[in-house]
Amino acid sequence: VPKTEKIPVCKNGHITCSTCSQERCPVCSVFMKEFGGAQRYSIIAQNVSLFMKFDCVNKELGCNVRKKKNRILCHEKIACLLTRNLDCPGFCNAKLSPREYNAHVDKCLKDHKSFKNISLGHSVKFTMHNHEKPRGGTYRFCRTVNLDDDKIKFLIIGKESEKSPWCFLVQHWDFQSIAEASSSMDLDSVKQAEFLVKLSVSDPTMKISRSASGRSVPVEQELTMDSAVESGSVLEISARVMEKMNSSSLGYHIELFVEKRL
């Protein structure tokens, strides 16, 4: 039985789904529509289908949700996130499904030696070298930080925006919450991970520094850097200040402090 809202039926009682419905019945070859062009629909099949369970349309992509008709249609339209395309924060411009994201990012950034681990209430520091200059709107860099004992990945992204040549954004990726959200009918019951973080950028001597505190941005929000600037989620630093921070051969420092999970 199809899970479409309306179920076409021929005059002999054979049903099909709206997607597959053609001019003639696939079983008995009579015309599916009445004289005059009106489509027949089976009220009985529609009522029966309300009590049946259906697999998510994204089952082959890894979604194992199975619900009654109204719930599965709502799940596919609102809750199932497993087919959403996410941008790789590295340098390959790949479009990734949530299921591919972690493994791809780990592989894509492996050569950049950008991985570190962190615990709640602690900080981690990266030394950035002064050869990492603006590159015409592309990512300057991405550093990844894995939260200990959890499947949470933080991304420290440096990029240009239309308004500022130096923008720093902290995002986080929580596949477990995404999977729970995709398996839940009630999205409000799923607690998405939220973190209070502080990002600091300074010269090696700490004489010049800029910092910003706030909530990290979930990767699945798919913010552009310009929209992130407008929302206040970005640490912006002027070109003049960054030139001073980045003037020595020692480069500059970026420090991420993950204060707590909200």
C-alpha cells in the first residue's frame, strides 16, 4: 500500500502510488482517470494506510526509522537529517551527508596536523604560521578539536567575509544528536548539544589579543561567514591588528576554551 496522501485507483479497484501513476492501470490497463480527466482515489486504501507502518524514504542511506503513515511523512519532511548536504570545512569543497561527515573531515584535514583533544572546562591552543594569509574568500584554515569521551567535534574556522578580512568562527558537530533527531517524531524532545566557548587570538607574547565568548554554532545550521557575522557568532579582527599579531616568525596563537555544555 502506498504511503502517499492520496492513493490513485482504477475503476476495477487496483491501486498505485501518485508517483508511479500513469495513464493506464499497471494491472488491468484500463484508464486511471474517469471520462473528463478526474482522477479516482481509494478512500478505503487511504484509511487502511493510516494504520500501517512504513520505512523512511532514506532507509538505504542509513535511516532505520519506521513509523505509521502520518508520522513517517512528517519525519521525512522535518526530522530526517541524514540526506542533508554539509560543506567540508577543509579545502576540497565536498558536499557531505551527516553520516559521512566525521570520517571525511578527519581524512581531509589529516595532513594539516590540526587535531587535538579537549575536556570540558579546559582549553587547547594552536600556533598558526604567518603564511596562512587571506585567499580570496576561501577558508584560511580549519582546526578540529575532539571532545574527550564524546562524539563531539569542534571546528575552529578562519575565513574572510565581505565586511572583514579576518573572521574566526567556532562550530561543533554532534552526530549522535543528529541521529536522535532523525529518529524522533518530536524534535523538541531531542536535546541538541550546546556549548559555551571562548575563542582567543593573540601574538606569541600575549601583548596583543582579541577574544569573544558565546555559544558554538552547530554545523548543521549551515551558516555562511557573512550571516554568522550578522548574527554575532564571529570574532572579527581588523587587518591592522592581525598584521601586528602575525608579524613575527613565530606566527600567532589561537586558543579555544570549552567552558561547559549547556
